[in-house]
Amino acid sequence: MSLKISISWPAWSWKSSLIAAIVKKYWMETADVGHIYRQRGIAKWLTISEYDKLVEMHPEEDIEMEREFKQIVENCPGDIIVSWRMWFHLLPNMTSIRLDVSPEEWAKRIFLDDRGKEEKKYTNIEEVIKTDHDRMERFRQRAIKLYGVDFTDTSHYTKVIDTTGRSFDENLEELEEFVKTLRK
């Protein structure tokens, strides 16, 4: 039986970098739903915020993407890690890992990053926190309405790792130790 892992939660919690390190070490496959989400927005010439608003008005976009990725994960013959805000509601046999980060640290990571043309520039950290809080609350309400799931409820996750104030290597070590227990 192949191992199916979902690593989720906010942008800038080091999901992509941690997943890349685990994939390289264990030769796992990976699928990034967030990347597909961004690409769908870009294909419509929209920023992430604009695409979020479109998806809010057209939930069939969310449902179509989730259905597509559910098939990718189910049909993967080997071990796979999926990156997205939540997946436990689609595949009950999937191990769900949530990477947390404090809103302040998350906002600093975003504010200090050069995000190119993908999204607007923020004027201060408080604006980042408010914008993300509002966006996540809209997404949470949408998930509750579409799937009956509150993805902010940590009881849905098999493992929660708080990346706040810790180095990348410290977080990678904790994630690797947990993945080792799953591979036994």
C-alpha cells in the first residue's frame, strides 16, 4: 500500500521547501494543488486575490480542482505528498500534516519576499496580516459550505508542526522523524 501524505496550511510555513526535502530523501512523488490554483488564476490573467474572488462566486472551480487532484492522488502507484490547505476531507486514509506559523512571522516572510507580478506589494506587515486573515476566513467559510469542514480545526490533522521561530533544519528534522514512523 502506498503512503499518501497531505502537508497543508498557510503559505510561507515552508511547505514547498520541506516537501521538496522529503521528496528528495524518500523518492516520493508530489503534487502541489496551490501551484495549480495559481496557474488557473494566471491563465485568466488574475492575481491570487482576484482568482480567490472568482472562485468564491463560482465554487465549481474549487470542486473541479479538488476532484482532479483526488484522482491524481488515488491513481498514484507510489508514495505521494500533496501540498494544499486541506485534504483530509477528500481521502480519509490520507495522513494530514499541518504546518503552522504565527500570523506575525508569516506576514514578515511575505512582506520581505519579492513576489514579482504574482501579487500586489503590501505597505506594511499589519496589512499583510489583515489581508490574509480576511482571505483565510472567506476560504474557511467556503470550505464549510462546500465540504462541511473547518480546516482551521487542528483535530482534523494527524500531526501539527509549528514552524514559528524555528530554523528550516529544525522543522525538517521533526517532519522527517514523523515520516519515518509512517514508513514503518
